Amino acid sequence: MNPPGKRTGLIWDEPLLFELHPDQAPEPTLGARVPSPARSAQSAQPSTIPSALLRETPPRIPDLSEPEVLRHYSRLSSWNYGVDQGFYPLGSCTMKHNPRLNEAVAALPGFAFIHPEQPADQVQGALRLMHELARALAEISGMDAVSLQPAAGAHGELCGMLMIRAYHQARGDARRKVLIPDTAHGTNPASSALAGYEVVEVPTGPDGLLHPDTVAEFMDESVAGLMLTNPNTLGLFESYIAEVAEAVHKKGGLVYGDGANLNALMGIARPGDMGIDVIQFNLHKTFSTPHGGGGPGAGPVGVKKHLEPYLPVPIITERQGRYDYDWDRPQSIGKVGQYYGNFGVMVRAGAYIRRLGGQGLAEASRLAILNANYLRVKLRDHFHLPHPDACLHECVFSDKGLPSEVTTLDLAKRLMDYGFHPPTIYFPLVVHGALMVEPTESESKETLDQFIEAMVQISREARENPDLLQSAPQRTPVGRLDEVRAARKPILRWQP
Amino acid sequence: MDFPNDLKYSRSHEWVRVEGSEAVVGLTDYAQEELGDIVYIELPEEGGEVEKETAFGVVESVKATEDLFSPVSGKVVEVNSPLDDSPEMVNEDPYGDGWLIRLEMTDQDEIKELMNAEQYHAYVEAESD
């Protein structure tokens, strides 16, 4: 397979809006007129604003017509790469297809044109959808109650940790530490620290799994709980989860299960049956709503009975077919977001769950696992697998065996030249030069085969022609970016 | 990779140079190489206390963000403040201009628990396997 030919002609080198017309046109073509500055000679109007605060010259708005502005942004959008363009195996992010049915349902006027300030009796359909979604999530996860309010995964984590804190406080049991395995998502220690806890890292075994004996060593009455992801970030099922949870519960701690990787478990296994006390759902990952570019997300949080009093307010209730908000929950951790959460995301997740049904969700998880294992087996002779046994929904390769002058970053950049979004790199931290691939259930065998072919070719290039990797990408609108300068000296505004 | 013989090393990849009752702490050549280009370093206030094997700061690179752990306990008498503007010094000169903090040690016996250059070299070899 060869990289696609060099494409020119319809790839624009798009300048900034401010640089489109470097010289002011003699006749302004502005799509809109700005009023003359109040302090200028042209203005006759008296003003109550102090004159020092009034401008003397017109603002420097680029002199552009509406079609020019429209084309500028349309062209920029063509530089974007999303799951609608091609394969997006970004490990840990579950970049699955967003079925167009979701969009059709979310566009229904009864969902699209309501306002959160409307009284409950005018939005019964929306409340019913939220109530049913919460019940579906509880059923999928094996939890007793769900709040839809958190706006994203990490927000759900924070809510969960605040509930664990409220639970211990209500029992007069001040605890200060949270245990987190070394394979955790970066958000886990951050959420625990924000909730006021000291984070203690717990090592996983050589098999990449958390062992109950290790957890028991770390557990005492100062530990509020353990936070883990199952399957973990190596794509491995924590097979000792029940014993691990028991070790935590035995000393009075609670278990937080990061639901970020729930895509491997839907309809097959329930975190609630594994001893998990609280979990968040990343609707924007597991339940197919679009989440490129940082949003919008939704991170509902589910709890077992003993944590239910602490759920955020309001909770949506149903009595004799009538839906309402319940604010009267004295032990609640309070309100955690504006209004009731990201409703548009809930509609899409609800549509996905209702369309697939229980059997369909289980099938989706099975296919996600099958796809990841297909990639694992097809690539294991070309890239080193630190944990060679069967994975769940994602698999992690290391840089072991790559020529020393070639890095994981080079490999990822070269994949762009073959037309693929790179996988997650350098995460999880426990794997050297990690390359984390998550294909999701959305991809066909043909797409996976193309990806495999590209990876095999790149592995050959790494040995025979490392320069191709080091100078990649060549077939993107911009080449290798200076990440150090971007992090240290970002230019955040246009300067003349 | 360079591991000078006059330094002591921790399992979390910090080095210590003992100067009387004081200890200068930095990141090893191996650590800076693993992190890649460093973009930001957060160091403690002068006068603060740090405890052995607990985090005293944060290092952020293009690859990852990691805690900095102190190999020994003590009071921070000086921090390498030029790193605020030039964190790349840790990449360029990890044992020289890229030092992190200087401590007045509270328990000099803690030094004995650290590795020497030879032991650290073997430790790094085993870890990168």
C-alpha cells in the first residue's frame, strides 16, 4: 500500500482572516457597518460614557464580505479530521460512529426548542426521556440510582468522589486518602485531589492487573476508597475486581469505578455486580454521541443504595406518569452544573440505547472487543505487546524493538501520511513508548485491514528508511509542529 | 547516558549531591530523556519542608506530567528559579544548571538508603527492559 498521492489544487493554504486583505480595499466590502467612533469628529451624539473610555478610531475588523468569511471557515473545517472522515483509533477515547438517527431525534422540536426554565408540566416528554435514560444506565451498570447532571466524564468522577466524601462525613468518619492504581486515567488522581483527598498510587502486578493482596497492604481506616477503571487502561479486565473491592470494603472504604471503558462491558458484565459503589458514564464515548474537539460531553453518575442520598439535586422523579424535579434532598452534595446537564447529549445516548436494545448493546461490546483483538493478533509480529494475552476493547503496544532513532511519536505522525488519525501515544505511563489502539465496534474488517497494512509498512519503513518517519507528516496542511514552543510560548491572538 | 559517581540516586529518578549538611536535588539524565522536552516545572517555596519520598513539585513535558519526589527530608533553602523561564535546562544540563532544589537535611542517614551510580545504572537497565 502506498500513501495516497500528493493532493493539491483543492487544498488551500488558508491565511488568517486578518491577513486575507493586507491592504485596505478602496471600497469597503464589509458585510456589516460599524458605527463611527463616539469620540471622533463624525459623531454628533453626546455620550454618558466617560470620554477616556471611548474609542477614537474604528475597530480593526478585517474588511471582508460574507462569502469570503464563509469560505474561510468552510476551508478551515476541511482541514479537520473526525470520525466522519475516517478511522480514528484514539485509545481510551472510544471514537465510535454517531448514528444519524441520533441527530434526527435530537432535532425533534420537542427536544430542540425547549428551555430549561420552562415549568415541568410543559416539558414532560424531555423529563420522561431523562428519567428513562437514568433507569437504562442503572440497569446497564447494575447501580441503584443515577444522576444525569455532570457535564463530562471527569466532572462525573468529581461528583462521585464528593459523594464518597459526604458518605464518610455523615458517618463522622474523616478519611483523607484515595488509592489509585498506576494504570489509572490521569483524571482519576485529579478528581480525588479536587475532592480534597491525598492520592496514593498503588502498583499493578507484572500481569498489568491490580491484586487484592497489594490493595489490602495499602488499606486502612484513613483510606476513603479506591478509584479504578475496569477494563483498565491496558485494555485488560481486572479479573480480581471482586476480591479487590472486598479488601477495600473490609476496612470501610468505597470503590469508585471509572466508567470510561464501559464500551467493553455493556450487556455482558455489570460494575454493580463487581463491588463498585459509584461509577460515571461517558455518554459521549460509550453511547455514541459526537465528542471531537472537546465537547459537548455528559458524565452521568450512578450509585449504590447507600450513596443515593448524596446524589446531586434535582433528581427527576415519576409519580403516576407525571415527571417532576425533586429538590428536597437534604444530604445531597448540591447542584453541580447549570440546569440539568447536557440535555442534547442525553437525547442522543437515549436514542442509541433504545435503538440497539439490550442485545444490541452486548453485540456492540463484543464487536469492539473482537476488533481490538483482531488488530492485536495481526500486529503482534510487527510491534511489541507488553501484555500479549487477549485484550478487551483496546490494546497497547510499546516501542520495544523499534530502531533507537525512531520514536512512538514518529510512528504516530507517519500514520497521518497514510490517512489515519494516530492512536493515543505515551499513555498509559506504565508502558514504555505506549501506542494505544481502540478501534471500537464501528469499523469494518476492510478498514481494519487497511490500518494493519499501513502499520506493517511503517514498521518496515522504520527499519529501512527511518527518515520517512522522522520527517512525517508530509501530506497534511501543516507538518511537524513545535510542541515545546506551542506549550511554552503560545501565540493566542493575531498581532499586526 | 551519564550517571556521575559522586551522586546518589532514588528509585523515582532523582539525584542528590551532598554538600555538608545540605543536599542538592535534580532529575537524572535517564528521567529527562524519558520525559522528552520539558515545558514547565513547578517548584516549592523556599523555607518550606519536604519529606522523603513525597512530592515536592511537578514536571511537565510534551509527553507527560509527573510529580517530583524528594529523595531526602529537609527544609528548602533554595530553589532553581531560572527554571521558571528556562525549564529546558533540565534537558540540557540535568546535573548542572538544571538542578531543582537545595535542602537543609533533617536526617543525613537517609542518604545511605539511596543508590550509588553503579546500582542506579543497573536499576535503569532493568526498568527499560
